[in-house]
Amino acid sequence: MTLSRRKFIKTAFFASAGLAIADAFWIEKFFIESNEFYMGRATKKTTNLKVVQLSDLHLHSINYQLIQLTKKLNKLKPDLILITGDSLDNAKNIPLLNDFLKLIDHSIKKVAILGNREHDAKVNLIELEQVYNDNNADLLINQSQKYTFPNKTISITGVDDYVRNKADFSKAIKEYKPSDHHIILNHCPEYSDDISKIMNKDLPVDFILSGHTHGGQINVLGYCPFLPAGSGQYLNGWYKNRTPQLYVSKGIGTSNLPIRFGARAEMAIFHL
């Protein structure tokens, strides 16, 4: 049977629409891409410090996607996992975060910061910090901490959330101790502009890691109908024409709408 031109176009349209819906509700949401970067003089042949960024988990359940993520992390065995805010949307889900973290090898050091969602949900920060500590993780709230590994040292400066007016880089950097590497964790990328203005130009910083934007979550050829307050001019990926350099993760989970389109969930890996 030969299809008429009209029926062919109609069939093609519905097929394309079906694929787009499947992509938005399933493929991009549940398949986490890994983006890997070699920084400075690091190469595949050098001995590197391996750092992983996880952002915007928005935990509501521990699904297949997250279980596979933890298996990948355990196989990758990074020196440090950096969790850049919005891990929880609901204060009642702190036990869920505990269950997720327990799937990750306890020996892997982890550092976390807060996002706007933890504040919005009025998460008990004492309870949250205890869960992180029980899983070999430090929660940095406008603080800096130095970590020592066999071959290198790294300082992490963790800034509180910008949208909820809790961010205080000046306070956080007071605890900074010189190290081989220095990374700033800042949930809302817009505050990175403030950090650049505040920081001493002689302060060594490898880069800033942010999340919050979800890469737009719905991104049609670069057009995003909604970006959350605190995104500023930043969407996702590297922003190297600024000081310090900034990397904005598309994150893992979703908020408001349970879909992703043109903004696949990601885990970023940095070799230092």
C-alpha cells in the first residue's frame, strides 16, 4: 500500500513527536553522560588527581539511573567527589540521601555544599551535616577545607546559596590554606561574578564549579524557556574567558517538570 504525501508527512510528524517525548521523559532524564576534562598539564599518561562533580540530585527515589551512577563512581574510584547543591527538595528525604551515599564506596572522600532547594525545604542542617559526615563527606557552608592525597593537596572553598542571600565568599576564603589546587564550589553561577570581584587577584584558583541551571532542562537549539534566578548569563559547560574559569554542570535530577530535553543529565570528571 502506497502512502499519500499527506499521510507520509502526518506519520513522520507523529513519529518525530513520539521520539521527542520519549527523549524528554526517558532518555535524557535517565541516561547520565560523563564529561571528562584534563586540566593544565594533566594527560592520560600522567599521575593525576581525579575529581568528580555531581550536582542537583533532587533526590525523590533511588532509581536504576542512580544505582548505575554509584556503580560507575565506585569503578572510577575518584580521589574526591564534589556535590554542588540541591541534593534534596524535601526535608523528609534526608534518609534517602543517606541511602544514596551509602551506595558509594565509603573510602572515597566527598565534599558538599547547599543549594537553594535545601533552604527552601527548611532542611535540618545539623541532621544533614551528620548524614554527610557518616558517609565520609564534609558539608562546607561558607568554609574552606584543605585535603591531602598521596601526591597532591587540594583546597575546596564551599559557598552557601546565592539566591537565598546566604553566600559569603569573603567569609569562606578566610579559612583557605595554600595547596597544589584550589576549587570553589558555588551552586548558583551568577554569584561567580561577585566572587571574581571580591577575591584577591593573587589568590590561586583552578576553577569554580556550579550547577543550578540544569542546562536549561528544556533546551531547544540554545533557547531555554526558563532559567532559575541565580543563573545569570550562564547555562552549562565551560566559561573560560573569565577569571576564575567556571564550569556549570547540567546536573543529575529535575525540578518543577520531570523532563529534560536538549540538556542531558551529566557527571563531570576533572583530572588535575
